[in-house]
Amino acid sequence: MFVSLRPVFALLLSTAFLLAGNGLQQTLVPIRADLEAFDQIALGALGSFYYVGFLLGCFAGPYLILRAGHIRAFLATVSAASAVALAHAIIVNEIPWYLFRATTGFCLAAIFLTIESWLNERATNENRGFVMSAYVTLVFVFLVVGQMMVTLADPRTFTLFALASILVSVAAIPVAMTRSEAPAPIAIVQFSPKALFKASPVGFAGIFISGLTNGAFWSLGAVFATQIGYSVAEAATFMSVVVVGGALMQWPLGRLSDRIDRRKVLVGTLVLACLASIALGFLRPPTFALLGLAVLFGMFTLPVYTVAASHAFDMAGELSVVDTSAGLLLVNAAGSIFGPIIAATFMDVLGTGGLFATIAASQALLIAYVVYRIRQRRAPAEKTDYEYAASAPIGGVITPEPLEEDDPHVIVPEVADAPSEYDYFVDAGEDDDLTDDKAPDDEMADEVPYRNDARLD
């Protein structure tokens, strides 16, 4: 099966460097902001602005790719993300940092979209599940690697921001040097939040609350750890074990929800997540015990997205898989915008425990709503099989099947309107009479693909 990864090896290698750099920034930025005495609201706003940029990138990313092609769009957004990483160390101020985080979020959304649309096209029906699952596993692994890199230097210095910039910059090299052809023009997916909510109220609410709680934790978890007395290394470990716990439980809970009503699995998961959140917020056990609670928190908080997304696919009805995937991504991003600022407000009032008080309260509200919905509607008679990649709480839109041109929610641009890397050409010899009023023969043009990397302007 590993032979299936050969055509996308360069892309996965770029992803590894990119995620290491982003994981480093995800932990470094809030820690450095806290050391610079940003107030709690400002710390939360940094997280919210990141997700505002991410949401905007989800909408604008397809048009960037249509304008410049996958390779150029990837290189441009990677370059911008690298520059912004350095800008944090040069200008240490709240307002510029809001803009920097929004720019980073925008770039990451466009990059994820480029990567995932590329992987979707390169994968076949036979190996799609393996390729996408390998990608998701890579995301979890290198996110942890990046988070632990914050221990390599003092967060007050330029070094770690430079390292984050280097990692993001190096991510451009494998894609820039690949001999693999760029994919066809990206399809633009349309979706209706209203239709998604009508089809699956529990899926919609679960994804939104998952975004709210996860957004709050990613933005303020490291701050919580340092404010209760953890060292930088311990804070990085705290963040990393949450990711590890969540990664370990994605598949088991997903498969369990294939066998019984997913909403009951969701309630059970949320109850355990809520208890772990309360313990983290209000207990102060020894470091080892607190890290154990962090593992439990990750095991039952991160998979909420997994189970809720799987339920949404079950209930999609007339909505396509593509439409549902796009809707889930954007609803999750919207929830992530509100989570950090709400949690920061409660931290300002209640102290550091306000972060997990916010998360626990959100989870309790979702429990009540899911129980209510269980009484209102029976579980679906038929379910879609759990998809590890399509239901993972990361990145952009991953569909468990290829995009279909006849799907009413998919717009496939005409090749003629796409960037030059999708155009075609024929070499004109001395005897060829190619003038402005005589175009090359269409059949000849189809035989010789025009490669963007072969053009000399």
C-alpha cells in the first residue's frame, strides 16, 4: 500500500514541514504574547483573528488556485505565511499581531485546500482511504513535533520565530521541484448552512461546538499551562499529549458509532469530555496527574468532531458528500472564531480555570441538545461507513469519494479559462502559418500538454 504514496510523496513532505512550522507557532505565539503582558482578551482575540483568516481563506482559496494554479498558489501562500512568522518577532504589538494571525489563518486555509484537492485528484478509488488516512496521521504527528519545538529556545528571543519561518519556507521546496504534473482546475463547492442544519441539527450543532471548544483550547491552552505555573517545556508537553489522546481515539469512537446510534456515542463522549474539562479547570493535582487529565481531555474532546461529522454524513439526505464536507468545515471554522474570545472573557473574570469552564459549559449545552434531539427523531436506518480522513478535525475539505462534475453543488471551471499550467500548445515550425486568425488544430493541441514548468517567458 505504501506504493500508493509515491505519487504524492513530495506533497506529503511539504505538508510535514509546514505542519511542524505551524504547530510551533500555534504554541509559541500565545506563550510569547503572555510573556509580553497581553491581557486575557487580547490573548483570546489572537486566536479568534486566526480563525477569521482561516474562514476567509476557505472562501477565497479556490479563486487563488484558479487564478495561478496549484503550484503557484501554494508557493505564494507558503511565502506569505513564512514572512508573517518573522513579522511577529519584529513588531511585538497587539494590533499588528491580530493582522499577522489573520494572515496566517488565511494562508493555512488556502494551503490545506491546495494540498487536499491535489491529494484527492491523485488518489484512486482503490487507495483513496489509505492516502487520505496517511495524510491525516501526518497532520497529527507533525503538529506534535512542531509544538515540542518550542522547547528548543527562549520564547522571548527571535530564534523560535525564525525556526518557524524556516520550516514553512522549506515546505515550498518539494512542491516547487516536483516533476509531477499539477492537478486539473480546482472545483468550487457551493453549500447551504440552512440545508445542512435542516438535514442534521445534531451534526451542525456538534461541529459548531467542537469548533468553539477546540478553537478555545488551541488558542489559550498553552497560556493556561504557563499561568498555572508550568514551564514552557511542560506547557508544550501539555498541548502535545492532548493531540496524542485525541488521535488515539478518533478511529475507535468512529467505529463504535458505526454499530450504535452515533448520537448516543456523542453523548457518552461529551459527558467524559465535560468531566475532564471540569477537572482540568478546577483541580490542581501534581504535574503527572494533570498531564493524565490532559490525555483524557484530548481523547474525548477532539473526537466530538469525528462522531458529529459522521452523523451529519448519515443524515445528509439530498445533500451531497461534497456539500456536507464543505458545510462542516465552515461551520467548524465559525465556531472556532467565537471560542477563543468567549473563553478569554471568562478567564478574565474567573481566572485561568475560565478556559475549561467555558469548554465544559459548551459541552454540557451540547449534551442537553443531543438528548433532546434523540427524543425527537429516530436514528437513521442506514449509515455511511465511518471515514477516518473525512471525519478528522483538521485541515480543509476531504471527501471520501472523488468530486463528480454532475454534482449540483460542484462548479468545474472550463479548462480554457484556467491558468496557463492547464493550457495547451503546439510548437510552430518555419512552415507553420499560425497567425492571430488561425488557431492551432484542437486535436494536435490535446496531444501535447502545456506544462507550466516548461514555459520560458
